[in-house]
Amino acid sequence: MTIKNAQARSSLALLIEEKLGYAMIKQPKAAIQSEDRRFASTPNPNQNQFIVRSEHGVLKRALKRNQLQRIAQQRNIESIMGMSLTLCPDVTSRGRPDPDWLEHFIALAEDIANSAMQKLWAKILVGESISPGTFSIKSLQTLKQMTQKEADALQRCASLCGYLEKEDSYLILLGFYKKPSLFDLLRKGAKESLNLAQAGLSFPHILTLMDINLIYRQEIESANLQKGQSMTLAYQGKHLSIEANSNDLVLSYYKLTQTGDELKKLINTPVNKTYRQLLGKALEEEFTLTWES
């Protein structure tokens, strides 16, 4: 056995002992061979070679494992609630969270052991305590089931999202096109698209967010913008005004779902600098972009 294999097995053994409450030891070869003879005529190379080292029966061992699990869950929920008090601003609350919502929250959050994820759950509790109804149970369930890959995609997405106040929703601008003139139907309308991968959000990331229902699957288009009309988006403390310089301009974008909107509120990141540059370059010929703090 190599040193690396020995380290891996030692680490695994410690993990198992932590979760079971008991160490596991290798069975004597005679016991393994006896077990093989009971069930097969030839030795089974995959036969379990390890057993729990304990004088206690299975029931008592199960009760101990359950106790260890409950202790870990209690520590997790206490950590999350402690973080929530640390993060909570001194503002006026609009009421108490719904009791059923709170029970769902505790049941879902008590298994969250990662400190970064615990902070997100703490932010949820703060948001719901200040303004009940901010986070749906569906959003809690989505966050609970989210993998590290999906969480990374959401993090990348968050820095590209602009907040559209009139719809109370977040979106990611993709570009625009200009509708052909009625007097020149054969002329192809001007079109500009952003390469989001250059800003860190690849197409696989987008598909991942679509698969977990955080982004709508189809691109969405704005209404026709005429010369002088504008759209305003908020990017973490900065406002972007996009004013059309000519007629019949249509902006295209990805729109976050309700669940996506709710989870985006947990991630406060400034606008991606590369995305800001790409946006300016793509829109500069047909729009006037103004950034204000």
C-alpha cells in the first residue's frame, strides 16, 4: 500500500468513526472465509472485510449515531441563527415570519455544515424576519439541493445581473437588434450580442441555472425603444441608464425566475468589470450609456 493510499484510508476511517460513533476494524481472515462458505462456493473478493469495533448491539449503535446526527444538526442551526443576529441591521421589522415557514427553514437548514452556505441561510432568516414573504419555501428547497457547481454558476451570474425596479426582477443584458425599416424589408437589421463567457459566465453555466429553474430558458426582448427612450438598471449601488439613439431598438436579455430573484438577493457583488466593458462596446453605436452612483 502506498503512502497516499494509506493516508486516504486513514482519513476515511476517521470520517466513518465520526459519523458512526464507533471505529471499524478489519475482520479476522477466518471469519471472512467462514462468511464466504455460507453464501458461495468460491471466495468473494468484494466481501466486506471490516466490522464495527463495539460491544454494543446494532440498536444501541443506531441510537448513538442518531444522537451524533442530532448534535451536529443542533450545532448547525445554532451557528446559522447566531450569524443571523450578527448580520441583522438595526431596522424596523414588518412582522414575524410565518410559523410554518420557520419550521421548514429549520428542517432544511439544520443539515448545512459549510460555513459559507450557513451565511447564506443566515441572510435568508434575516431577510424573512425583516420582511416576511421575501423568500419562498421553494427557494429554500432549491438552495438546500444546490450543488457546489450550481452555487458557483449562481455566483458568476450574480455579478452580471441588473435590477429592473418596475418589474422587481433581475436580468442579464445580452445585446440588442434594430428592426428593419418598413421601407427596406430586405435590409437585415443591425444586431449586437455579448459573449458572456468572456465575463466568466459560460453557456454550460447558463444551462445549469436553467436546469435548476433560476433563469428562464428563452431569451426575452424588451419593447421597441424609440429615440430618447431609456431603460434603467441597478447594479449593486450603481445605476445604468440606457438611452436609445435611434428608433426601433430592441434589447435582449436573460430573465431570472422568481426563485432566481430571491436567491440573487443573497449575493451582493459589484458589477463584473469585464461585463461592463463588453456591454459598453456592444451598445455604444446605438445607445448612450450613463453610470451613476
